[in-house]
Amino acid sequence: MKLAMLAALAAAAVTLLVPATSSASPYARFGVQDDAYLSAGPTLQSRLDTLDRLGAHLVRYTVNWRQVAPKKPRRAVNPGDPAYNWSLVDPVLTGLRARRIDVLVTLVGAPAWANGGRGPNGLPTSKYSLSAFALAVAKRYPWIRMWEIWNEPNLRKFLSPNSPKLYVQRLLNPTYAVLHGLRPGNRVAGGATSPRPTPSGLSPVAFMRGMHQARARLDAYSHHPYPVTRGERPSGFAHGACRYCKGVLTLANLPVLLREVKQDFGAKRIWLTEYGYQTDSFGVSKKVQAQYLAEAALRAKSARYVDVLIHFVVRDEPQLSGWQSGLVTRSGVLKPSFNSFMLPITQAGRRGLRTTIWGRVRPGSGRRPYRL
């Protein structure tokens, strides 16, 4: 009897591993980001092995302009300029390429020489400086096709001033132009907005509206749909609309994000480039994190125009005050979410006594068993 039940469950799961409906994105891709975890060093190869085990075929990776170019290059578009230091970037990007893992490169961090001596969040004074650096990156790593311009520019913490008009004029549009001019196959995402306003930051809706007014050029709108309320599920708010969510865009109200993007930019693709649930005292349990990770995968897969969902991070940050949304604890113990990323399975619907489940296998290299 038990074997028959397991066989029926497996059959139901496999039956549902089919392409999405015509309304959903047929190209949805799932990946991870953890720059610290993938830092160059003796552990890099073993950690690339872990990504392969996870079946992560896409990695979002930050190329820090300030770190690579601490001094002003004489010829900024030349990746061989002696001012550039690629020593931390080269091992990671070449290592990912060797494992056939695609990379979404995010360009961030203005050098002091480019923004009048300010911090990395200071807006560059010239509209040509970031685009010249982007061209150098694209020439050095010609296999990269996915690009994202900056990180959460709607918050002053990451871009000051956090003006959508200046973001478009000095960062997004010039970089879009040079990347497409170099290779028409490049795809450039703009926005990379945080899910909610802060005392010093704009809401993603307000920032998006400002980008539209500034005539932003982009192939995809990127966003970070983190939860903003305790216990918020990716499948939707427990009691319908969120009364705290004016101007807020999370995975729970994903249809609102789709509507806002279409209103401002038309039928553009949508990349969800940071997402995760923390398992600290302010987050959820490890078991619930695994459940929500699977629900988030189904939510993204079923949504029209959504092509990317990136989980942040692979391993919990070492300090307790750091980000604790990893698939692995800071001591190296696998959380249930590790297996949930490899083989997400969740309830897709229920009608009477009939329950429909959805699942997706993320194979790495070679043959491997999966257990339902």
C-alpha cells in the first residue's frame, strides 16, 4: 500500500513537470547570488561544485567598478589598461564559464575619481564613465550576455542622489547603448529596485515612473521582490491585498509589478534578481523557508514575462546581524531549502479531494538520483 501511494505521488509529480501554459514565461530561469561565497581563493572550486550540485544554471555576480578601477584608467574602454585590477573577478567568471553556468553581471560602485571623491553610492559626474567601464568588462568577458545596471538605485544607500532621471541619463541609457553597440545579443536590465520605500528612498513604483519619464532604455526590468511583512507568502497575502503595501512590490503581489512594468515600459521581460526568506529570529523557520522557496519558483514560473528568479544567498553571512537567507548555515550545515532548491515541489491547486502538485528537477552535470 505504501509503495503504491509513493508510486502514485511520483507519477503525479512527473506528470506535472511539463512546459508552462501560454500565459506564463516559457524561459523562466532560476539561479543564485552570493558574491562572498564565490570569492576567489582555495575554496572556489569546491563551491562551484556545490552550485553544480544545486543545479544552479544562472548566477548573478557583482562586478564592482570601484574595486576593479581604484585609479582612473587612461583608456577606460580597454580592459588591458594598467589601472584595472581583474584579479578577484577573473577566477570567478572563468570558473563559472568552465562549469557552463551562465552569469548575470551587475555593475555597481562608483570609484572616487568618477564621482568627485564621494563614496561608492555617489552618482558619477559624467554619463560616459560607467558605460566605458561596461565596455571594458564586456570585452574581457565576451561570453557574458546578461547585464544589470546598478543595485537598488531607488535607495540613497546605494545611489545618491537617488534620482530616476539621473540614473537613466548617467548610468542606464549610456551603458545600454554601448553594450548593444558591441553585441546586439546583449540583454540589459534596468531598475534593480528594492521592494519598498524607506525614509531616504523612493518606492519602486515612483522610481519606475521616473525612469519612464526619463525615457529609459532596457530589455528587461529587474526588481527585488523580498517580503515586507512577517509571514508573507510568495503565493499571495493571507487576507487579500496588503494594507501596508502602498507603492510596495513583492512576490506576494506580483501581478501589481507586472501591471506597473507594462504601464511604463510595455511588454518588457522581468528579471527578479534578488529574493529570499531569512531564517533568523525575524524571519521564518527553516522548514517554512524550504516551502516558500518552492512556492516562489512556481509563482515566477507561472507569471507572464518573468524570465529570472535569483535566490540570495547560498550560505548565511557569518555575523548574526548579516543576511541569513542562505541554503546553508554559516557553520556549513545544509538547510531543508538546499534540497528544495534542487527539487522544488509544491501544491499548485486543490479541488475537492483532488490535489495538484508542481515540481521541477534542476539537474547539474552527470547522472544523479532524486527522491520524492
